[in-house]
Amino acid sequence: MISRRHFLYAGAAASAAAALPGLAHAQGAANPAAAAIFAPKPGDWRSFQVVTRLEVQAAGGASQAWVPLPVFAAQDWFKPQGSSWTTNAASVESVKDAQGAEMLHVRWNAGEVPPVVEVTSRFSTRDRAVDLTKPGTAAPLSDGERAQYLAATDLIPTTGIVKATSDKITAGKEGDLAKARAIYEWVVENTFRNAATRGCGTGDVATMLESGTLGGKCADLNALYVGLVRAAGIPARDIYGVRVAPSKFGYKSLGANSDIITKAQHCRSEVYLSGFGWVPTDPADVRKVVLEEPPGQLPIDDAKVKAARAALFGAWEGNWMAYNTAHDVVLPGSSGPKIAFLMYPQAETVAGRLDCLDPDTFKYTLRSAELAA
């Protein structure tokens, strides 16, 4: 018998802030003549629903799954509005890892055919931008938060070659803003998006630097940014999520261009700067524009690339759902190893852990829809 469970997250009320001055903005959908405009700024909130459906290929015996839930909250740009689910599982509960990554843990008994769970998540989001010419009075991080976002992880060390590289990039730079920007520009200039990388990559920063092959996808390139910034003594973090809608600025490479978003996962990054708070950054998306924006293989000085590069240190477009900021995630009840990050559904059967990067075999889908205001 299918049971229905509900799990609701409290969403803090927030009024829409006034748009930041000094930033160009494209009204509505971009047309070809405005294709080189990429300038997000705070505006109207948009609401979305994402449905994640798993039908685990159990191969006999008991099975279990972990579905990431979007509980990351930022009052000025992302407000989770709860999740609900239906399943034929024997047990289901929401659980958190030590870093606050929340997931739905689902267990099926042997003989349940097929093991199915469907999770519906809702949230509101909007574009964001920080005017880096006007520092304000952002609340400082707590000692615990600062330590968390300066810490090394299994794949993001902050010593050795990472520290040495960070020191070279930031030599002669005064202040956290100048250092964070210098690292952003260095990552944009020196990395490349590798279309052959599976999924979003692994984020193995030291291996990238030691090999001299600075290619990969968002979880690689933005982890490199985060590691270099942390090594400079500046708090930074990856945020793991998924694109849910097209770019309103006309960038095909920077949006989900179908309601099926099963392979639209995307990791973004942030740096914490005194006087500004958490500042959005995304050097990986600049390299995505270079490789994928039609007609493809754009030069670094192409107008589309330049527009994205200028915006993506300090701004994001609100066509994306945020899950969590966790690294080295232990899946509760799992018999397998911890995972570098939780951005994809995970599952295990008697045969072992399924390949989360093969949704057709694993058999899961994500579907997004924008909700009426």
C-alpha cells in the first residue's frame, strides 16, 4: 500500500529588496540582439516545483535510497517551502548529515517490486547581485561557521600545492575582495570545461593542480576556486543544486532548457567578504559559456563570455534550486563509502551502490515546473 508522508520546512518571510544600482538588466526573455547581456539583479520572486522520482532496480533483496532535499535557505534569494513524498517503502524519514545536508532516507523490504519513491519539493527564488562598490554592514560569521568554511575536506586540501598556488595568485593583493577576485580571474583564465567529464566531476583539487590538467565540470572548477580561496584565509563554500528553468538572458548554456532536469545538476560557489556577506561566484559557468554557448568553442574575449565573466563574480540568475553546502557526506545506514557531495539521488541494493550518474539504469528522473504567482 502506498503511504504518504509530509515534511515541511519553515520559510522565513522576506520582502523583495530594491534592485542594486549600477547593474544593467534585461527585461523579460532576451532576444538575439541582447544575447550578450547577462546581468542578474534582485527582482520578483519566482516559485518552482521539482518532482524527483526513483524506481530502484533492486535485483532482489532489500534496498535503500537517499534523495537530497532542498533545505538551504538564504532570505534574500532562496526560500525552501517544503517537500512531500509518496512511496511503497517500509520506512522513510528525513535525516541530516553532520554538516546539515538533508536527505530523505527510504528503505524497502525484499520483495517490494518495484521499489518506488516520488518526492515533490517547492521553493521560491530570485536573481541576486552584490554591489561590490558599496560595502555595508553584513553580519559576521560565527566562529563555528568561519571554521567550517575555511576547513579542508578530503578532496579540497588547503595546504601543499593548493596553498602555494593560492599564495602566487594573491601575491601583492590587498584585502579579501581583491584576493577573491584575483582567484576568480585566475580560475577563469587557466581552467577549461571538459565535456568528457562524467556528471559534474569530483572536485579533486589537489590532483588537478598536481597533474597540471585543470579541466572538468562545475564540481571540479568551483571546488578549485573554493579551495584556493580557503587557502588564502577567506571563507568560501560550494552550494550543490540543479538548474530548473531557462536563462532569461538567452544563454542556452546557463539554463535548463526542458522540464526534464535529470542531468541539469550544477554546483555554484560563494565567498564570504567582510562588509558584503556571502558573495555569489561561478567561474565554472564562465568556462561552460566558452565551451557550450552556441555556436560553441567561443573565444575568451567573445561578447557573451565577457558579459558572463563580468556578472558571475557577484551575481547569479535565479533559475536554480539549492540543496546543501556539505562535503564528505556519510549516508546514514549505508554500507558503502562516504560521498564527496550530495547532489544526485543515491541508492544501494544487495549488489551494492548504484551508479548515480547513470539515471537510465538507476532509473530516476527530475522534472521542474514554474508555479503561478
